[in-house]
Amino acid sequence: MSRYLHIGGVVAVGFDAGGAYLLVISHSGRGVFSTADWRRVARDVELAYPVGGVGIGIGPIAGQPVAVTEMDYETGAMRVLGPGGRFVLECESSGIAVVEPDA
């Protein structure tokens, strides 16, 4: 199954230590998505860009440092392998395509 997460202005993405949540940092704030069903479980409109490749979690991962991959602004895209290779995130500034191997 594949999904598309509509998120404007994607800056960086990363997973919590257990791989249960995806932290998305955008030019409009931060969001957290459950990797079980891709529902957004938290949203914060306060700008909090990553520093040194680390973003700070909100919601169920509040305060946790999360290693993130930042957008390649030369190509306008980034590709991130999910925990355990369960899926691939194809990110662009307007959103994230979640591609699972069985799709």
C-alpha cells in the first residue's frame, strides 16, 4: 500500500528511536505521523527548524531529539528509507510519498 502525505514546505524528516513515529519539519511547523497507519497524531505551528541534523519531537515524542534528513534544495527532493526497510519516503516540498514494498 502507498500513501501520500500532503505537507507544504517540507524541510526535514526523521523517525523516533522505536520507528513508531515520523517527525516532519516544514516551513509551517512540525507534525508527527504514526508509521502504523500514517495518521497525523500531533501538529505544532511554531517554527522549530533542525539544528545539527536533529529536530525536537512533539506530541507522543515530545522533547525527544530525532535525527533528521534534510531536504536537498538543489534537487528539491529527498529519499529516506524507513526503519527496517519497511517503506521508502519520497519527499518533495509539497509532500511525502510513502511507498511500501508490497505496493
